[in-house]
Amino acid sequence: MTDRALSVVRAGALTTVQDLGRPGHAHLGVPRSGALDGPAAALVNRLVGNAPEAAVLETTLNGCTVRPRSSVTVAVGGAPCRVAVDGRPVAWGAPVRVPAGALLDVGAALLGVRSYVGVSGGIAVEPVLGSRSTDLLSGLGPPPLTDGAVLPLGSPTGLHARVDVAPQPAPPAELVLRVTLGPRDDWFTPRAVRAFTARPYRVSPASNRIGLRTEGPALERARTRELPSEGVVLGAVQVPPDGRPVVFLADHPTTGGYPVIAVVRAADLPAAAQAVPGTPVRFVAVRRR
């Protein structure tokens, strides 16, 4: 058995393997998937000397604990959290050497939702359709981590960064999402469209990797008939029968039967990955480019 591996001691609430995702397969019904906070995943890869496409671990709320079978360099970013090696506190947001057999504990998020763990060589599970990402909707890729699982690691390809701490954006106190209205904004009353970009919403505890659900004013439909299922994209804001907008994230379905009132700018979606339940949400309409 190879010594280039991680043993999972504590899987946490939801820890998955993620990389850049598998774009280009929507015609097969396969969503993009990939790290929800792409910049955070890219940063931990850079810190440990990995290529951008290397797979990392994405934790949710309460972190995880792993034990490498060989000496590795790790970096933890995204949601700030306490990091320890064999009980000794080490730096968050910086490369750290973890000896073979030592216990790396990634603690609960102090702010935000998702932390990212980059390991030198990357998580080398078998790729599916060109990606190692776990897709919770389709079931493609490796399953979410469980206690006792063993994850293979690739061979290091570069030197880790020489930094003490890498700056990272703080999780949002208010989530501001710039949206382009359409294609189905005409399915809602003018009053509902105004409310969508003028009234405050909050992040719902029911949010997940598929979509960020909101709590707030229900949007009234102008057309109440059924909408045939049609293609939807990353960042699409779909409005289900309860009238509360849902922002589609990385594991979103490729088609949907509820009207899409707007689409969020891709640059604003990483912040959505770190917005805790109860975070205020504002949708700001911008002109089509």
C-alpha cells in the first residue's frame, strides 16, 4: 500500500474532494461542480506548490481531521478556523509541514462556512469525466468523506510558497449579489421584480452546494402556468412555488422547471459559499454587458 495517502480520522459534517470541476457536460445532464469558493481553493493549492487543477478538501462548518502516511505540506484557507498538528496550534492561511503519522486537525469555522485543505501532491482519487470533484446532485466523483476512509495523494510537483500568512477576503457580513435580470423576469409582476432588487433577504439554513436558499418576501408571479423544463446555468436565480429566490451553485441541476428571474455575476458566487445562515442578502440589478 502506498504511503502517499491521507487517513480520515474525523470526516466532519460534510467534507468533499473538489477541484476545478467538470464544465462542458451540461448536454449530458452533468453539472459543473467543483469548489464553491474557487479563489480559496486556488490559494491553498498555490501555497503548497500544487498545479491549479489539483484536488483539495472542502469542509463544511466543523472541519475535519486527517493523518498523512508520509510527510506532507498542507495549507488551510477559506473560512478562518483553528488548525493544529498533534494538538499544537499551527498557522492558518500558510504552508505547514505535517510529519508522517501526525494528526492534522482542521477546526470549526470561526467565520464563514467552508474551509479548504490543500495537500502537496493533491488528492489523487480517480477522476470522472476529467474531474475529481464530488457532485452531491448527480453522485459523480468520490463520495463525501467518512471516518476511516483513505485518500491517495499525488506526487509533489513544486515547492511550497515562502509566506507567513496569505491575505484572504473575510466571509461576508452582507452578501451583495449583482444580477442581470432575465430570462424569465417577465413571469413576475412589476412589483415583484422591484421587490427582488429592493427588499432584503437572508441566507436560509436549508442552503447547500446545490443552491443558496433565501428567506424574505415572496415574489408574486404574473404567469401562473407551468414552465417547460429548460437549461439553467451557474448563478441562475430560480424562484420555486414558495416565491423565495434560490441561487444555483456548483452542484445545480442542468435543467429546471421554475422561472429564472435573474443570473448572478460569477465573480460574486465565491462569497455566497461563505455566507452563514442569517446573513443579509441584497440582489443588485446591473445592465447586460
